Amino acid sequence: MSLIEKNSMLEKMKRGEPVLGCQVRSRSPLIAEMLGYCGLDYVFIEGEHFVHNIETVENQIRAIQVAGAVPIVRIPSHEDGLILQVIEAGVMGVIFPHIDTKEQALHAIREVKYPPVGNRGFGDSARASKFGFLPTEQFLDYVNENVMVIGMIESREGIRNLDEILSTGIDVLRIGAKDLSLDMGYGGVVTPEVKETVKEVCRRIRDSKVILGDAGLGGLTSQEDFDELCALGCRMFTVGSDMACIKQAVVGKRKSFDAFKQTHFAEK
């Protein structure tokens, strides 16, 4: 059995192919594993806006990999110890919220990658290195080639510093359209002005060597929207979150039940 598992999500995006994933907000390894079996490219552990502890994240990572998908996690802060723990748990991509400066992007790279790319703290016996069964020299190269640093542009400051951020060698950039809306004074609403700003940022990332992930504008509501975002360079798409999908399904079933009930009793 090969101990090397290439990051299929990253390889697809490098080839210009779109990838599809789903957020896990529920802290459930069982749901995380089930989502992986749905044929998704990646499963996105949402650790910024929903509470996850490190042990739960590790179990979710394991469950996602068992199901054949790529596990990525969004962390709530740029804290060094937190970054190291999630990557030692075996995650294949770390999403850093609020990358506003070149220095923040470089810090993210330093904490995820090994020299000569970064300055990650050395450890070769945790889950990420197959508990030491993966030879050290292979492990170091494997991390630098496969573990993604994913930054989020979510402010006017980030846009002002975008060229410098793009120059750092960061793997992927995503755009947080609603956070950007807040920063622009539109109260979290993606207005036409916000949307045009997002599109311009997309074009600038698309024309660089950095992969453009998600623009924060949807993209699966219609063929036209999907085509537009692909043309802008977006490569990461989601079907929402586990909780949103469950909510939508249950509310839909409830409405169907109410309609059935009303028809049945009306006939009486």
C-alpha cells in the first residue's frame, strides 16, 4: 500500500478544472465521511464560524480521507500553534481568513510549508507523516507539494495589497464577498458595487500564477452563473454546508407533508 496520497483537488485546479465540495459545520465525523462518499472532491471543515476542537477535526479529517475526498479546514485565527495542530492532524489545505497583507500571507506559508519554502515546525511522528512510517525526506517534499495554503481576501486593505499578496507564492486565494461588503459599508449585502469589485479581484487573481478558489458569489444556481464564474477563473465550488442541506431537505419535506395533509383533510 502506498503511503503517498496526492492532493487530487489541487492537481485538478492546477489543470484548470473546477472542484466541488461541501462544508461540515456539525462537528460530525459520520456526516463528514458520508459527504466524502457523495463523490465530492473535497470536504471543508468550518472551524471559523462553528466550534470545533482539535480532536474532532482530526477525526473528521480521517473520515473524509477514508471516503476518498480531500479534507481542508478553515481556522479561526492565524495562531501558530493552531496551524501546526491541524496540519499535523493530516489536513490537506488550511484556509486562512482575512489575509490583508503580504506579511500575513508569508506567515501562513511559513507555518504550513517546510524549508526551503516555509519554516514549519518539524515533526515526523504525527498522523500527517503516517506516524513516522513515511520517510522524512519524502514527507517534507510531500507537504510542500500537496498541503495547500488558502488565503481569503475579505477587505479593501486586502485588495489594496493584492499584488504583493499574489507575489508570495500562496497556493490559492478565495474572496469573502459578504465580509468585503461589510468592509465597504454595505452591511453584508452583495450589492452590484460589491459584485463588480469581486469580479475585478477575480480577474487579477486569474491573471496571476495563484489559483482562484471561490468568489463568494454562488455559482451553482444556474448554468449562466457557473459559466461566468468559471470564465472569471473560479475553481472551487460548494453545495453549501451539511446543516444547510439538512435544513433545506427537512423544510421541504415538512412543506410536502403540510400539502398532503391539507389535501387529505379537505377531501374529508
